[in-house]
Amino acid sequence: MPRAPVRSVSRQIDKATAEGTFERLTQPGQIAVVYSNRAEREEYLQYLGYLRHLGYIEAGVEDLELADMQGVRGLHALRVAIAAAPPVHSGDALPDDPAALVRAVAEVFQVPTAGAMEAA
């Protein structure tokens, strides 16, 4: 199957829904990480475990199958809630501002944030 351009897929993911529901993947106060294979899933779970260990995200990871989108099939996502009160760390481990945290996580995963896509 030909791969859809990344920019096109990024815009579609913002509107993606969980398979069999009308629930949007992107939710306020949550981080969603989209993956296409088991190896990516395992790597992202390690990153999320680290963020959980630091107290930046809540316990519990939703593992979702995404509904097919135009030109894109078979995607899955991990979704976690951002901690209501981020921990206070000495030094600059991760930012306390939720928007800055989302940008930092996106940088770790090497993906553009929604704001970066709109600016492009």
C-alpha cells in the first residue's frame, strides 16, 4: 500500500476516532501517540513509563485501534492523561507548563505538534 504523505496523515490524525466509536483520539488534558507496529508501541510505552515515573502523566495507558482514514489503515494509539499537578523537580528535567510538556514529548517522539502543523 502506498504511504500517504506525513503532512496529510498528521492533519487526519487530529480528527481520528477510536475504532467503532465517534470518540476523537485527541482529547484535552491528554497526550496521544500514534504507532503502526508492535516495536514502536513497545518503545513508546518505555517513554511513557519514564514520564509516569517522573510524575508528569497519570497511571493507565489506553491502547486504541484507530478507525481507517482516507489513505491510511491499521494505525493504533496510546493515550495518557497529563498529571493535574506536575511534580516539582530540582533542575530542568521537564517543563511544568502543560503546553511546554506536550512540545517536549513531541520532540522526544520526533513528531510535529498541532500548532507546528498549522504554522507550516
